[in-house]
Amino acid sequence: MPSEESSTHNDAAQAQMNRLVVLMTVGIFTGLVIDTLSILLAIFTGIAFCVVYLLWEISVHLQELRFET
């Protein structure tokens, strides 16, 4: 009888460990996805700022050319 109880206890402990491993794996992959998305957001934000700056510089130079003529 005690061996059946310990077997049931071991099965329950193993099931709990499996759930913890699954939760940790899901958490790690979720974190990686969020990190990847935040890195991509930072890259695209930097590119957007560069484009806006270049457009602003072009407009300033065009205005200077317009005033010179």
C-alpha cells in the first residue's frame, strides 16, 4: 500500500514539475517575443526619426533656395 501512495505522490510531483517547466518555457518565449518586438520598434522609430529629420532638412534647404532667387 505505501508504494502505491508514494507512486501517486511521485506522479503528482512529476505532473507539477511538468507544469512548471511548461510555464517557464512559455514565459521565456513570451519574453523573447516581446524583446524582439521592442527591438524592432526601436529600430523603426530610429528610422522614422531619421526620415523626418531628412525631410525637415530638405524643406529648409528648399526654402533657402526659394529666398535666394
